[in-house]
Amino acid sequence: MAGIKQLLDKEGYTASKRASMSGYKLGIQIVNNISGYQEESGDATRWNGYVFILGRVDN
């Protein structure tokens, strides 16, 4: 969990900012060592990365 908090801080979502975001949901998609192929060359590769998703339900 500490690693996720560090990533959130790095992206500007500090603990105080996260606490002030009532009504919002913050999701994280983590891609870790997924095998696949390069689109252009067809070479085998592995993907790693993360995506932050922020959403709010409108009433």
C-alpha cells in the first residue's frame, strides 16, 4: 500500500488532496509483466505500467 501512496503523491494526489475529494472514486489499473507482441515489428515483448482513473457520479 505504501508504494501506491507514493505513486499517488507523485501524480499530485497527496493525502490531503485525496481526503478532500468526497464524491470521487480513484481507481488504479496496474499492468505488470504482461506478454505480447510489438504491433509494428511483431517482436515478443512485455508490458509494465499503470493508469490512474478518476471519476465522479453526477446526480
